[in-house]
Amino acid sequence: MPTPDAKPIALVAPSNPMKATPFAPGKIYGRRFRDAKPINFGRTMSPKNFAVHGVDVSRWQGEIDWPKLRTQGANFAYIKATDGGDHLDPMFRKNWRAAEAAGLRRGAYHFFYWCRTAGEQADWFIRNVPKVPGALPPVIDVEYNGESSCKRRHSPEKIREKMQVFMDKLERHYGQRPVIYTAPDFYKDNLRGHFQNYPFWLRAVAEPPSKVYPGRNWVFWQYSGSGLSHGVEGKIDLNVFRGSAAQWNQWLERTAG
């Protein structure tokens, strides 16, 4: 079946050669994940129709068997690195090294904290996330968090201003335009119609992105928070890249730092 809505995605930055891994360069492993709460997204937008699948992880996945997870269909992984201006995920460094050793293309994400300055948060991320050839573009995770001690709610204009400061600083350092990860409610209140020149990673676990984020182009779709896979205990977030295997490799070349 053709890849749904597949189209080339042009971003920024020159290419760099990939660091050699134990796995064949460019090899795409087919999806073998299961889902504890499967959703019918419709025939044309079923995640299984996409060629390139991946995961995002944090300390909550515990010890991961990365080679096994790789062969289950995790071709890429976004790994939780930092929160705010002083928290480092305790599994970040181990996951960062192990994901690369297993042959995954990996990147790091930062959970943005609205009670710290954007500059402090960018400095903290840069301090903890290596600048290495072959890494995926860094991610800024912007969403509402009802469990946070930070109850501040900025105006949409202030939110976008803080995001821009953070993203500009990361782009200067890594030479890659950051990816914006977000969820439906936060997007609707603050991001709709903005940041048109940035790649988006969209959470949509009940309906496809076209229904939840009408008119928004995207690079990654997080379609499940209840994935099951050999290589990790418990549940894991599942994602797809918007494009074919060939477009995936082209995107990697265009976005290399």
C-alpha cells in the first residue's frame, strides 16, 4: 500500500556522514510493535502503512534492550534529556550511548518549563546533550503539565517568544532547526498558524493528525502512548516518520548537523 500523505520534507543544514553502527547503514526494520489500546485510524492513515517507525523514551522505560527493540521496528528514538534548567533524566546518557550502539538514529528532547527563562533552559540542554554527527535534530517539548509545580500560564504571544529564544539558541549551537513536539490542547491555544518553517512532531492518539491539527504539516506522528514491544518492559510511545524509506534517508541527510 502506498505511504499515506508522503512527501519530501525540506529543512535546513548540510549533510554529514553517519557514524558506523553494528547494523547495515540505512536498513529499515519493519514494525512488529503491539498496542495495549489499539485505535482504528482508518485504512489510509493506519500507522502500519508508514515505512519508518520509532519510539521515544525516558527513565520510565527502565532498562531497555536496545538491539531487540531495534529489530522490533524502532528505527529511530527520541530520548528524554532535560527538563527546565536543572534536571537531567538519569537514564539519558546510558540510553544515548546504547541507542547508537544498537544502530538507531537518535535524538534528544527537552521538556520546556514555563517558570524558567528560555536562555537558561537552552544552556542546560546544550551542556548535557552532545553535538555529534548523525544525531536527529533536537526537540522542544511544549505542552500543559497539570502535575508541575509551575502553575504560570503565559499569553500565547509570550509562549511563542520564549520558544523562539530557546530554539534559536539550539539551532546556532547544533546547526539543526529544532523539532517542535506538542499535544492538541496546547497547539490549539498557542501554536496554530505559527512556526510554519519548523518541523512538527504531533501527538494524536485518538484521531489522525489531519483531524486534530488541520492544515499543519508534520514530520513525526506520535500515534500511541500504550505500545508494547520486546526489549522494553511496560508501555512505550510509538511514532512514525511521514514519508517513505527513501524520503527518510533524504531527510536524515538534509538535517544532519
